Amino acid sequence: MGQFCTAVLGPLWQTFVSSFKVYHLSIIQASENADNVGYDSDGSERSLESFEIQLFELWTTIVGNSMLAKVIAGNIKELAYYTISFQQITEEQVQNWSRDANQYVADEDDVTYSCRVSGSLLLEEIVTAYEDYGIDAILEASQVCFRESRELKQAGSADWWRLHEASLFALGSLSEHLCEAQDSGYNVRDLLEQMVTDIVGTGVHQYPFLHARAFSVVAKFSSLISKGICEQYLCNAAHAIASDVPPPVKVGACRALAELLPESNQSSMPNNIMGILSSLVDLLRQASDETLHLVLETLQSAIKSGGEQSTSIEPVISPIILDVWAQHIADPFISIDAVEVLEAIKNAPGCLEPLVSRILPTIGTILSKSKIQPDGLVAGSLDLLTMILKNAPAAVVKAVFDTCFTSTIQIVLESDDHGEMQNATECLAAFISGGRQELLVWGGEQGSTLKMLLSAASR
């Protein structure tokens, strides 16, 4: 083992440390053109970025090996420091994410091939392998990086924000571990609060990714951070989605609203919920793909948090959400998001009856002419109908029954589409659950409803 450490770990560490200087200049700052991408005989990418990712994978393997982890235990703080330094946003990412908010959301949500993601995996492995010692090392490394970013700022560096953002990104990727660590006596709260309050007052147009990260981190650590700071960021998020700020900031603001609104007091909400909903509806009209999913998720949280203020939202939001649902019926993720927003509207005070009145005529027509509808529309309509029926009062169930029950039975009996049959069966179950015994006399002719149900069951 001693020979291995001398022959491999020493040179590996030197390579890791020395390559950061090159990576910082050529990739993070893009001040030197040193990352010419090539490909080997197997088609794998050969570049400085891919080389650093392979180094991260190697370090992750070493940390995950119990024998080797003991050997490098004395250098874990330095390893965490360089890992966070490597996680700085690169100039290429700045350009790509500034042009395309969808790409920014996608890269934030997905496990992409990058130093940021590989670094997070290594930090996760450090916590797993070293537990409290690993958490202490990462917190100390984050504090050092934060301090260095402040020194760079005071020195007039234009890139000071990158190290600050990377520190927040690293901590955010370990939010579950760090929330537990706070309960174990670690003072995670003070470090986080210092890092996010230090951003307040900096230019949102100059440092959009730093502000976006702060929103995201406050959302992830809302259980730790003081109520005062959370409320400040809630107000800032509400202002951001209504303002002319860079798209990444609006992305971060949506994340903050989605997490902070359910935890806030109605009395402390900025202005009123209608202002937030109005801004989100405006964003919805501009959104697509990944950002559409995020805005729908945020809308759902805002509606659920509206309380009595939500009464007037149905005529404003329902038509737009129904349009989104119809346009994206073939996309299960977006259509499900839209149905969940409609469910939040349904459950808002005073919104159920007007929502049902709006939906029923269109859904009734779709189901009665099911054989000529585009793919997915019938199954989606049945799913929407099932949501409406769930926990609905008898009067609503009766109204839906009068319009859609017979068509739903016909779909079960005649459709060859598995999705339509499954959703129609679930819809019938919702009818029975909501209508109970009264359902059997709603069909007009005595026994007709029972006969239809038995016919459907026999299929």
C-alpha cells in the first residue's frame, strides 16, 4: 500500500492541483484557448473538461474505497476545496444558459456530464465515507472559497461571483446531509445566511447566476435559514418574476416561490397572491419545454398558498392552463403538470363549480366523439375527469354523470387503446365512489346504469 501511495496517489494529486490552473484559465475564464476537443478511436471525447471529469471519477472511486480513504483522510479538506473551485460556472455555460433558459433548467435538473455534477458526486462520496469529518471538511472548504470570492471582489475582479456561486452550489447539492448536520450541532445556518445576505445589493443584471443560485439555496435550506431572510427572498422572488431581469434569475425566483410560498404566512406575502399569479401567467405564455414545467410547478404552489384570495383566480388561470394541457396532451410530463394545477384550482375556495362548468362542455364533446380525436386526447380527458370527480360533492358528480357517463361506458366497451380503457375504468371507479347508491337512479330508465356498469365490468 505504501508503494502504491507513493507511485500513484502523489502524482495524481499533483496532476489534479496543477491542472486546475489550466482549467481555470482556459475553461472557467476562457482567457486561453486550451480546450480543443478531439475524439479517440472509440469515439470518446478528448478534452481538458473530459480529462478533469475522469479525475473526479477516479477520486470518487478512491474515496469510496475504505482502505484508500484512510490514506487520504488528511487531505480531504484540500480535496473539497479544489472540488468546489472546479465547480465554478464556465464561460461557455454562461453564454449557453444566458441564451437558452430551457438549457439552464435542464442542466440544473439533470445529471449532465460536467465538472459541476462530477464534483457534487465526489462531495457526496466524501460525506458518505467520512461522515462528520467529511461534512466539516466541506463546510470549511466552502467558507474558504466564500472568503476568497470576497477578496476577489474587493480587488476588483470581474469573476469574483463564480467562486461564491460554486460554494452555494456545492452546499445546495448536499442540502439533505447539511440539514441533518445542523441538528447534530454543526453551525450550517450562519454560513448559509452570511453567503446569501452578502448577495443582496449586488446587481442582478451583472450577476444573474449568483442571484439565481441564492434563490435556489434559500429554497433548499428554508428549514434552516431564518424566517426573516426567507421572507426577504420571497419578496425578492415575487419582484423578480414581475421585472425585466435575466431569465436565469426568473428560474431561480420560481424555485424559491415553489418552496417558500407553502411555508409563508398569508399576511407576510408580498402584496397579494394575485400579483404573483398574474406574473406567473405572463411567464407561462413565454415558457416552453423545461421552463414550462417549472412555471406550472410554481403556479401550483402559488394557488395552494392563496387561501381566500384564490377565489377569483379560476376565470383568469383556468382557460390558460386548459390550453396548455390541450397543446401538450402528447407530453405526459407537461400534461400531468397542467392537470395538477387544475386540481389546485379545483380545491381553491369557490373555484370547483365554475371550473367544472368550464371543462364539461369540451370534455363531453371529446368523449362522445372519441374515435375521431387526436392520439392521447381521449385518455387525457378521462384523466382530467377522474381528477374532477375525486372528493367532489354529489351535485358535481351528478353534473359530470349527465354529460360524460354514457360516453365513458362506450369507451370501455369499444376502445382498443389500452390507455383509454385504463383511464376510462379509473373514471368509472371515481363515478361509483362519488355517486354511491344514488348513481344507480341517475340514468333515467330503471336499472340502466347498473346494466351499463355490468357490461363494462364484463369487458
